[in-house]
Amino acid sequence: MKEDDILRIYDEDLRQTEETLRSLLINSQAKCALLISRRDGSLICQQGETGAMDIMSLAALAAGGFAATKEIARLIGEPEFSVLFHQGEREHIYVCLAGEEALLMLTFDDRTTIGLVRVLAKEASRRLSRIFAVPARSASA
């Protein structure tokens, strides 16, 4: 991996990211929000209730699943899918793009709706995209 390929997170970016995720959780009534590196599936930031979840594995698998569906999209003539949604009996997962470098993942249950999660995640994703779109800061900053 080249140094240019590394997503750099600065203190102010992290503060804004955490604030965005906290607000998303409160407004959507989701349980947990993860910001995941699209390149390697590493966890960038988390907020909310994770309980006994293995969030490192969850983050890596979410990134892998998103990469697999990108290939499926390509096979049917789409550049990529921007959202993945998995519905379980009690727990649900929503994953969407958050800029070029990251994925936003929410876990939620029936206390909220997929519609509300989708709308608020889209708004948060735009906000996160703007945070990470700031031109690279010099190493001396």
C-alpha cells in the first residue's frame, strides 16, 4: 500500500465524524454506527451500543460484502450499488457509501424504520463525505 492510499484522520475530522455519528444514532434510533475504511475494512470510528459484537470482524466483512456487490453491479451494467440492507428477524444492518474512502454501517432493530434510517444515513453520508473531502493537510499542520 502506498502512502497516498492511506486515509488520514485528523483530530478535527474525528471530532466532526463522532458528532455526526452520535447525531445520526439519536435521530434514527439506530443502535450502533460504524465508519469503515472501504479499502481494507478497518474500523475508523464507532458510536453507540455494540454489546458483544465483534465489530472488527463486522467491519471487515461489511467492506468485503460491499466489494462483492460492486462486482455484481458491474455484471449487470451498474457502476456500483450505493446501499446494502440486510433484514433479520430482530436485527437489521444498513450499509452505504460515505465518500470515496469509507462506508457507513448502522445496526438497528424494530424501534425504528428502514425509511428513517435510509434518509438520515444519506444525510450523514453527505456530511461525512464533506469532512473527508477537505484537501490533504500538510504533515506539519
